[in-house]
Amino acid sequence: MSLTPVHIEFIAVGALWTIGLSAVGFIGGSVLGFSMALARISPSPLLRRLASGYIQIVQGTPLLVTLFLFYFGLAVIGLDSLPAIVAAGLGLVIYSSAFLAEIWRGCLESVPKTQWEAAECLALSRWQRMTRVILPQAMRIATAPTVGFLVQIVKNTSLASVVGFVELAQAGKLVNNTIFEPFTVFIVVAAFYFAICYPLSAWSRSLERKLNVGRR
Amino acid sequence: MSAVVSLSNVHKSFGAVKVLKGVSFDIGASEVIAVIGASGSGKSTALRCINALETIDSGEILVCGHKVHDAALDRRALRRDVGIVFQSYNLFPHLTVAQNIMLAPSCVKNMGKAEARALAEQVLAKVGLLEKADNYPEQLSGGQQQRVAIARSLAMQPKLMLFDEVTSALDPQLTGEVLRVMEDLARAGMSMILVTHEMAFARKVASKVIFMHQGKVWETGPGAMLDNPQTKELSEFLSNGL
């Protein structure tokens, strides 16, 4: 038996789930990660410590284990076992938030301290300093590494297959189980991943070039 | 005469390094004070303490009625009364010249866009840069950027202006154009404290010169004191400059 259009279509649907799961992970991770980045540079030592503890725990745990924890762990503490998509989504949100928080904290802190000072001396509130002076500058710095990290998220969604979620990698595995042609099947799977990731990394590179040259 | 700024017995350390060791001086309205001294003499730190950019260890600082030494100081209220211009300009690179100036009046004083724009044009005209309103800071020379920084402070209509070595990064020609703006301000009656290395300017414009040495006010007098130093340290400092 060999690869048929039906198999390719099955893998393509898996690719769509990969994109969907990446989007969930990235959007959820951005919201949570941005709050964590703000907490990391907050004037309150308690907030700073909480955020840095959260980031260290998440970054020090393999995503695979995080996914298992959500999928099986929540059932243990009495909640009904989560559907695979929810567990995978949550796991990726938590994972991305910790890394995005650190990337963005770095970008916020790379805006010279004198910019904070100048804004402070114009009687701007902390919120105004952040939104009107620091964030617009930090966002320019952050765009390239953020898009770069998006590629990591896409590739890491393949781990969601361990909780039985049928995304691109899992779709490939299922197809291979029926036709036993691992090399052909996973070449196709790899091609799909590449088709998703390459435009992102190319975009990230071009953003980086633009930022290195120009002011805006 | 009520003092605009009054420092009494101010001490400040950075870790084990004592930077200010009991600094006291008063400044009246419309006075122009030049603070001179060698690097590390504490003059910039003293200026930053006046604007609460540094917190002092002991002593008292009164600025336009604000108790700067008080832990309960309302910093934003203080900064509405005090403008500061830095050596490195610190314009906001992502905003145009006009937007740089309009930011504080619209954020802090809730000024409408048209009114803020008119104000920006008014202060830009004062520093002679009206035609640069829609340029970005990086398109300007250092001297022009510094004049924009002065205009940005002026837009908040401060009662006191602080200048922290504002010409130290500029060549003599650009220095001249910035000093002319400051001289105009002084003539218009603005209370000013400037930390400076421009001795000729201090002599000409300042109503009082303060020479700081090793964290203390070493010698105080009118501009003419620079021609006739009373202490060995000031005369050494002045001769090293030549």
C-alpha cells in the first residue's frame, strides 16, 4: 500500500490543527506572558518574585511533562479529564507565556533607562511612561525574536500528539500505521512543517534586518 | 525673598561612597545658579537630588514648596514645577519633535491636540526650531536635539529649570546655539540651576556661582569670583581648565 490523496488530505487536516493549536498557544501565551513580563519589572518585590518563580518553574519543566500534567493531572485532583485539545492548548499557553515573558522583559529593559527618567521628569505617570514611551520602543525590538519564537511554538505543537491530539505529527503517525512507509510519510509531514515555519523565520529575519538598519 | 530651592545639610552616599557631605544653598526666584566643579565633586548628584531622581540620606530639600526629602513626596507634582535637561538629550526617538513636546502637556495637563500643537510651535519658535517640528530627533544635530529637549521642558511651564551638563556632548559651535537659548531664558526671568563646564558662560549669565569640591560647597560668589578665587582648590580647578 502506498500514500494516497486521502492520506495526504488527512495529514493536511492535521496541519490545520497544528496551525490552530499554535495560534491558541501564541495568543494565550502572549496575554499571559505580557502580564508576566510587566510583573517581572514591577516596582513590587512580591509581584517580581511571583512572576520569576512562575517563569522558572515553567521553563524548567519539559513541555511534554506539562502536557501530561494537564491531561492526566487534573483528572487526579477530581476534575473530569480534559479533552485532548483543551489540555494541549493549556499546556502550550503556559509554556509560551513563560518564554515570551522573558523575551519581552529583555526588550522592555533594553530601552535605555534614561528614557524612563526623561518621561518621569515630564511628570508622566508610570502607566503613561510605559504605554507612551517604553512600549512603542520595546515593540520594535521585540518583533523579530517574537516571530522567531512563534516557529518554536509551531514545532512544539508536535508534542501534543502524546495526549492523543491529532495534529500534524500524530496524523503522520496514524497514516504510517496503515501503510508502513515511515520515510515517505514523515518526509511529507516534514514538508508541511517546513511550509508553515519557513515563511515565519524568513519574516523574522527580514524584520531583524529592517530594525538593524532603520530607526522605525 | 522666598527661596525657590533650598538645600540644607544634604548627605547622599552611593554604597560606601559619600557623594554629598552636607550641601547647603538657597536659590531665589529668577536667579541663575551655575554649579561648577571637577568630575566626582557631586554637582550632578546634587542636581538630581533636587528633582528627586536620587533620594537623599539626610538633610532637607525644599523645591517650590515641595518637601523633596519627605518620603510622602508627590513626585508628579514636583515634576510639574521642575523641568530638567540632560547631557544626552533623552528625546523620545519614536516620536517627532512636535510629538515629543506635546506628550507631557496632553498626558499630564489633558491638553487637547490642537492646543498642544500650538504650544509646541510656540516653544519651538522660542528655541528657533519651528521648521523642525515634524522631523524625528535622529534627523537633527546634537545642538538642535538639545534645544528641542529644552523646548520640551518649557512646554510644561516649569517654575524652575535644571540643566545637567547640557553642552558637554556638543562641539563649540553647537554649544553656542544652546547657550544662547539658555541665556534668553535667563533674561526672561526663569529660575535656573545649571551644572556646567562652560566657565565663560557661568561668569556672564549666572547671578551666583557655586564651586563644589569633594561633596561640599567649597566657595560661593557672583560670577566675578571666577576671576578672583578665594580658595586654593578653586584656583587650581580654574587653572586646570585652561
